[in-house]
Amino acid sequence: MNSQRRNVYLEMMPLEQARKLVMETFANLKVDGIRVVDSVDAVDRVLAEPVVARLSSPCFHAAAMDGIAVRAADTFGARETRPRDLAVGSQAFFVNTGQVLPEGSDAVIMIEHVQQLDQQTVRIEAPVFPWQNVRKMGEDIVATELLFTRNHQVTPYCVGALLAAGVFKVKVRRRPRVLIVPTGSELVDWSTDPECSLKPGQVLETNSWMLGKLVEATGGIFKRHDPVGDDVEKIRLAVEQAAAGDFDLVMTIGGSSAGSRDFTRPVVESLGRVLIHGVTMMPGKPVLAGEVAGKPVFGMPGYPVSAIIAFEQLVQPLLAAMQGLTAPRRQCLEVFPTRKIPSKLGLEEFVRVKLGRVADKVVATPLPRAAGCITSITEADGIIRIGHNSEGVEAGRAVDAELLRPQQAIERTLVVVGSHDNSLDVLADELRRHRQPFFLSSSHVGSMGGLMALKRGACHLAGAHLLDTESGKYNLPYIERFLAEKPVRVVHLVMRDQGLIVPAGNPRKISGIQDLVRPDVRFVNRQAGSGTRILLDWRLGQLGIDPEKIDGYTNEEYTHMAVAAAVISGAADAGLGILAAAKALGLDFIPVVTEQYDLVIDARFFDTVQIQTLLEVISGRSFRRRVEKLGGYNTAETGKIIL
């Protein structure tokens, strides 16, 4: 029996209740201390005192136009049929924009409306009223008026106003100081050993830097503690010293979930009190919040996405409140999920999605939901929040998404769904460097999944390499069968080598698909409906091989790179994929077939600037050269319109 005491959750708390408890507990906790900084260095800082103008702006009556300064009364009665002549130097004074208005004048006539008769006389044909075309003293800012209240966060715009008002230094709040303590004996500190090589069971410590930058984005400053192993006394000492010192908030990373090696809860209990241990949200459920020496201590989950969500929902609002601010709120946009998103009752879920406008709707394609996949949030355009009392979101039903990217970027996104290919990564980069840049949102659900998404109007185009075993043709027979009523255009992208990906040196001496039934060979497959899976099943049928005799036939991955990763990790001895994926990870490759990969495009969008830009890019020399460099590709007919 394990002699270690296993950590268990206290009563799980709903997110809204957890946030309220944290904010109420530390409602009176404000960062103390005031700093005086130059106004030009005050951007993003929070004002500790109200700021009043020292000077008026402008501090004199100034010409707002190039022309002549006049006394408005001298122009009354002038008209086209009865022009009026004014003496230069006594009644009319030439001025430029921004120039001090000569004494006695109270208006400016635009130079375009002035006729100079000679050096001493000008003629006008229309009157002006007092203060016309003049910036009066104090028009913008009047000395002694309130410019900004306390707790105002300074923006770059504010700097201009401060300087114009003669305020060259301001008093700002001290930034909240946060100590971040990564815990876990498996952590490797890359910052002290950039050339480190990981052993099985070791992971790079990255969460502290990510959370630290989130602290900075919320107006705070952070200090990173050296990683602490699974030693409860060392963790306790780090937290105790931070709470007793000049830090305003402490975050530990790892050690907040239910497990025998997690120490945050007993540490906080021994030093203060635990407020929350476990919140009904996903990701982020294992978060802990407590109080030590009157200061907030958070036990952050070890998975990166969990840590991000926990920070944004609980820590960020508190850090903002400590500075007299409110936490920022993201813009929301109505979106339509491309497929059903199931969710667990009792948990508020934060689903990361890719977004793009297709016709009159913004479609949302869910990304992998694993909390350990940092790319599920770096690749996301938005987050759909599913309430704790819901079992999910239906496909095609409007929901709100919080935007992680500007809406303008969403509107300039091409949505491609279907088979994975490494050339799509090159295409995405080439589209971004184009003179009319667009984003490419690529979701990998297999070739058949792509055609079905196209049929539902959930994407602009689909990537497909579906072999019709009867005719030997690619894609067109499937389009005729499944998209008979959907007008589409088909453009050839690449020919690519498909085969078995095996470890470097091919230690199992695999020579072809027939070897997959060997008892010493573990296989990793592609998902049902993918062109690669269809190719495999066809070849197995040709060889008379029963799929059930293949160890790993039901072990599925969704991309060629995931297949290659399974092989290099030792999880599999072979997988069917493209040469480019094998080459990318230094693996060996056994050719099986050269296949055709096409783009199937919704005909409604073929003539749009987005698709025409895409066609221009794939026909360009740069795209072809980069794709061929990946290995295993032929681009001789790339860009050819097939249908």
C-alpha cells in the first residue's frame, strides 16, 4: 500500500461562487506605495492621484488655417458683388496654421478665399464671424481642469494630453509583485541549461514564464522562484517567505490536483487557510485558492491550458482589483459550431475553437480539448463557454464566442476542413506574407469529413485525397456521389508519397504493409473516413489481410505528424503517412503509393478575392519551392483546375 497520504478535493465550487469568494476575501487588499514616473513612461500604469492640467492648450489664440487674420467686424457686409479691400499690416495679417493670432484680430480667412491686389492690399468677397477658423486659448485643455481621475490607466493617447497640459511627471500605483513557484521533481529548468536533453519522465518548466507574462499583461511584475522538487518543506518555506516578504500574491504551479504527490493544499493549510480547492470548470478544475498572512496564494494546475483558464478566471480579476481596475472583457461574436460539442453536466467548459466567416455566418470548429495541449489555445480564435447546467452545444445553433483575435482577422480567414497535409502549413504562411494577407484556418477531420463539412456549408474548401478503388481516380467519384447537388470547383494541390513511417534504421526490418500482421509490430492508424485509412483498407483487401490481426489498427491519430510522433516516441513501430512527416522527424520511410491531394472549393466562393489569392499563392514559385523542400512532393501540376 502506498504510504503517502493521497490528496483529495475539498467540496468543488462553481466558478462564479469561487470568483466572488476570492474577490470578497481580498476586497480591501490594494497595492500600497506610490511611484513618480515621467509621463512618457507611464503607459499602462495606474494613476495614484487625480491629475489636473498645469497649462492651457493651446495657451494662446492660434490660427486654425493658413490665411489672413482679421477683425471679424471689418469683414461684415463683404460679398461677391461688393468685395471689401483690407490693408495688410493694419486690417489683415498673413498667418500660418498654429501661429499666434495678432493682437486685435479674432478670425482667420482661408488663403483660398483671399485675393492679393498688391503688397499693401487684399480683397475678400465674404465675411467671417468672430473666432471663425481660430483655436482659442484653452480650446482643448484649460489650466487647473481635471485631466484624469485616480485609478485611471494611462494609454498612449493620454501621454499626449499630459504633455500638452504641462504635466511631465505623474504619481502612479506600485505594480503588484507576484512570486511564481514551479513545483515538481520532473521539471527541467531550460533557463539555466538551454542545451538540456530530456530523459523519459522529465518535462521542461515553461508555465512559470507563461503565467509571469500574463501577470505583466495585467499590470503586475513577477519573480520566478527556482523550480522546487516534490518536497513539502521546501514548498512551504518558499510560500511562507514570499507571504511574509514584499510580495502581494503567490502562485505555485503543480501540486493542486488530487494525488499523492501534490503538496499545495497541506502547505496552505499549515500556513493559513484554504478558501477553494477545486472549481467546477474545465480546463482549470484543480485550482486552489488560499490566504497566508493576509495575502492570496493560488495553487495553479500543471497543465498549461488549465493554468491559463484558472489565471484568467480567478487571478487576473484580483490583480486588476488590487490596482483599482476592472479585469478586461473580451469581445463576443455570434458563431455557429460546425459539429456538436458535448459537455459534462456540472462543469463550466471553455472550448477552444477556430473561427472564420463562411457566407453570412461565422463558423466555429472545435480544437482538441486536452488541457495539456498548449496549441489548443495558441491556435484558437475564440472560446465558447458551455454552462455547468448544459450537456453541450448543438451543431449549427448560434452561440457566443469570446474572441482571442480581432474580429477583422476572423473576417479575413479562409476555412479549410479535411485531410491533413504539411503543405497546408506552408500555404498558411505564404497567405500571410501576400500583399493582400489572409489567414488559413485548417481543421483535420479526414477527407470524407471535409467533403461533408463542405456539403453543410461549414467551410470554404476541403482538402481531399480519396481513392476510388474501382476507377483508380481520386476525389471526383466521391464528389459525384456525395456532392451531386453542391456546385464545387476542384484545384490540384500536390502529388505526394504515402507510405509506412518507421523508426530510423528500421529496426523491425519492415518492408511493406504485409508486415503489419507480425506479432512484433505495433501499428498506429489514421481515423476512419480519412483518405489514408481508405488507402490502407484497400491495400489490406488486396492482400487478403484481416484488419483485426493488426496490433494497433484501432489506435487512431488525426494527422500525419501525430502518426510520426507516435513512431518516434516508441508508442508504435509503424504508421501510414506521408514522406514529409517522416522526414520532418528524422524517421525512415517505406513507399507505398504516390497519391493525388486536391482542394475542393465551394463554387460560391471561387471568384472571391480570398480564393483567387489562394490560387495565386499555390501557383507561385515560392510555395512550390518550399513544398518540394519538405520531401515527397511533386508540384508539376499544382494549381491546375480539374473541375
